[in-house]
Amino acid sequence: MRVKLRIEKLVNGGAGLARFGDSVVFVPYVLPGEEVELDISSPGARVVRGAVVDWTTRSPDRVKPPCPVFTRCGGCHYQHIPYDRQCTFKVEILRETLRRIGGFRWEKEIAALTADPWGYRNRTQLHLRTHDGVATAGFLAARSHRHVAVQECTINSPKLNATLLALQDCLGSLRSSGAPRTVEFFTNETQVQMNLARRSRPMPKRFWAYCADRLGISRAGEPLDYRCGKDRFRVSGRSFFQVNRFLVEELAQLAVGTAEGRLALDLFCGVGLLTVPLARRFQRVVAVDSCVSAMRDLQRNASRAGMPIRAVQAEVNQFMEGFSERPDLVVADPPRAGLGGAAVRQILRLAPPRLHLVSCDAATLARDIKQLVAGGYCVESLTLVDLFPQTYHIETVAILRSA
């Protein structure tokens, strides 16, 4: 069904919101105030997705995207928006999400920590597909398995783009002789780490020989060292590390803050990006993560920095249930699912005077803050750390204290 609608605002998830009768229509790649002609799916449903056919009115804020596959590739959502406006929209979306999901009105400032919005990613996942016997690398379209071949990515670092070009050369020579379907690269701009899916089929020897010769990669998941301020962090293939090469150090400084004391807990600690600086401020630090490789990296990183820490390889909820000592500070950097009810209940039981929460999803942050505030905490500050420019993803550091 084709209709003409006006975009009211941008919402969490990157789409613009319009209304059609009793339906809410979500439209990608638009700006508030634009009038668009849409094809909408499932007319009459409460929530509808629309695809733009034409613009009746375009926003004066709209800019030309630098990427030739923007809107076809599903990786970016905001390249048509000037960068300063992207951050403004994200702050507005964060406020609304906190209010709508968390019932929490934050009227104070939300500062935005930003850096260069291009060439920032240190990690990329490429999907390889074979057409007419020749394999090519690219990304997937939004909400689709449709393959979009690329020669470079405007948000990937120079080293990743050089790696992509080298990979394309390799795939062209391999033709259909066994290229994997998905491969991930991580870089410190000197070394490159390659990671394969856990069930990836065996790679041809020619591919590995090429990777060793052109990319300096002798095996999948080989650790590399990533420098952050005065520290170096070993990061293995299965270990998590932040993806914005320009804001890693600033994020760590903000999340650790200036608190000092006797005992700090670092939950979902990864390779120790926050653990190591915490150990310089606290007499004891207990760091918890379920990832085996991350905990091995953490122990190496803490030892190299000369920082004694206690590393616990366990599910956070399981660890918290058996922990009884009251910490002076809890720092948590959970995955997109957030803390969740079980972890929040354990934090409320331990009642640390301060909680520093790093969130990569506004909706789960709102849910967690709602429970924490109900349990007696108050929010001191919220900071948007824009780790993902050109996308709708919102990273937030929330500083809370017991009321």
C-alpha cells in the first residue's frame, strides 16, 4: 500500500517515526520533518515498516552520504545526517527511552563524548559469497541475508580497509576453492587478527599461505597487543574489546572515574580494559567474566601492568550469588542484554555505595536503571560515548550512587 506521511522524529533503532491512522510506521534513512511517499507492509497493523519510494519534502539538514552502498549495506543508518545532529538525536532518543521504558525522567545534561566519526572501527565482520565461481567479500543488507560486495568501508580503519582489498585479491585467485562464508578481522593498525566462525569449514592451504604472506596472519585468533594509554592489552581471538579506536582510552577513564577504596568489582570485565586502571585505585579488585580466553588475557594483562587482581571465570550471576563482601564500587560493562533482573538484585543485595554502568543498548539500560532506582540508587550523571558514529547504536556511561 502506498501512502504519503510526515516523519515526526527518530526513535531507538534508527528509524524515523510516522503515523498512519492507528498505526505507527517506522521508516529508515529519513529525518524529522521530511514528507515521504511510502510502500508500507501490513496496513492496519499496530506497528508497520515502510520503504521510501520518493520524498515530497527533504530536510535542509540532509547531507550526501560518502559511502556508495549506504542504504544497501545494513551496517550504517545515519550517513545522511550531519555528525553533530546525529549526536543530538541520540541524546534525545536516550532521554525518551529512559522515560518510556524506565519511567525515569532525566532533565539534566547528557554530555556527548565524540571523536572522528569516520575510519574509527578496529573490528569488522566480512561475509564472503561466490558468484559465477568467484568469491567476493562484503556485508549484509539490513534485516536480510542479501550480500553487498564492497571495496572499502568508510567507518573501518585504514588497516582494515587495506586488509579488505588484500582479501579481495586473494578470493579472486582462489575462485570457488573453499572460501569461508564469514571472517572477522581485528587490528591495532599494525597487526591484524583473523577470526573464523566456530563451525567454519577447513580453509584451503593456499588461503593460509596468502594470509601469512600478505597479512602476516599465521593462524586464526592469534593474540595481538592493543595499546590504551600507558597500558597494553593482549586480545585473543575470542575475547571482547571495544571497537572504536579513537575512544577506547576515554571510555575507560570515564567508566573507572576517580573513585578509590578498599574493594572494587569489575563485572563482564573482558581482557581488563577497566580492571587494570581500577587496580591502581583500589586495594583489591575482583574481575569476573565467563569467557575463557578473555580471562587468560586479563591475567596476562594485569601481570604485565604489575597490578594484582583476582580473576574469576564464571557467569556473573553465578558469581554474584556466592559473593557476600560489600564492595566500595561495582563497575559493569554487560553485553547488549544489559545487567538483567538477577544481576540487579545481587547488586542491590551487596549495596555498593557507587555503581558505574557501561551500556551499549538504551532500552536495556532504561530497564536496569528503573530497577536500580527502585532499589535505592540515584543517577549522578549520564554520558553518551559515541562509539558507533553513522549508526543508531548508543553507548552510555551511567554513574549511580546509593541514595
